Amino acid sequence: MVKETQEDKIFEQELKGKMGWKCSCSLDIVDNKSSLKTVTCKNCGKTFKTNRETDYCFKCQKKL
């Protein structure tokens, strides 16, 4: 039988933390919120996601 050492437990906690789990004893994955927002272009009506402060898609913004 293999005994779990303190180093193994620390490694497991760090690994689960990097994977986005709430704690080492939880299997629930943290809900990460996206910084992207959905925008509809005022010129052509295309719906796209962006993190920029704009009301126009890339194509229409180039034409302006």
C-alpha cells in the first residue's frame, strides 16, 4: 500500500488550483466569465463578439 505524502497533497492542491477548481476537495469547475460582449454592427447588422468599445464590425469600420 502506498502512503500519500504531504508533498503529494500540496502538488495535488496546486494542480487543481491551476485547473480552475474552487479547492482541492471540490470537483466543481469555476465559472470563468468572458470579457467579450456581443455587438450588432450598426451598418451591416452582423452580430459578433468583441472586447472593443465599437458599434461596427471590422469590415464596416475599415470603410468608414
